[in-house]
Amino acid sequence: MATPRKRAYNQVGSSVVTAVIAIAILMTVFVGGTNLVLDEYAKGAVRTAVDDAAQAGATSGGSVSICLAEAAQVRADLLPGPFGANVTISCFVEGSEVVAAATGVLPSLMPAVPRADVSVVGLSVIEKAPQQ
């Protein structure tokens, strides 16, 4: 008679543990990559808001209020919701230039991924009406 084989019970479920760890690592890499793409988009959106704000302020003859209004409008259009909530844009006139500056922190999608700091400055020369 043949003797029955003994099963090695100490390895039962080890493939499940390996699969769970692999899935966790893949999810972390995927979320980290997604966060990187969102951060780059947000930085571009903030740069656009700052540049448009400085240009609007300079076109209006150096109006800080128009600069701030344009910055708020562009930021609201390109970064709606909580993703752009921690970014502040300020405008001021320095000599013959309108300067718009943005600073803030972009949130992360998970605690393992660090937050991104944003600091952008845009400027535009104040346009004067041609003399006739």
C-alpha cells in the first residue's frame, strides 16, 4: 500500500499575504504617481493665474483690485474645490510693474506622499495710454 503524502500546513495562505503586500505596494506607487500628476497640473494652474493676474493689472494701468479679481477668477476656474484652497495670491505695484505672487501648499492624496509647496511670482509692465 502506498502511504499518503503529508501536506505542509505551515505554508497555507502564504500566497495571500504576498499578494496583499504586492497590491499595497502597487497602490502606493499608483497613488503617488497620480499625486505627482495632480501637483504638476496645479503648479501650472497657479502659474497661469499669477501671469494672467499680473497682465490684467498692468493692462488696467496698475490696478491691484483688478489683479486680485483676475487671480481669484482664474484660480477658481482651474483649481476648484479644496485642491487650491491653501494657495493664496497677492498683488502689488512695484515701480512700473504689477507683481502677482502665489504661495501655498498642495494637499496630498495619502499620508505617505509628501505635500508640494508652491511659490510662483509673475510680473508685467504697466501699460500707459499712448499720448495724442
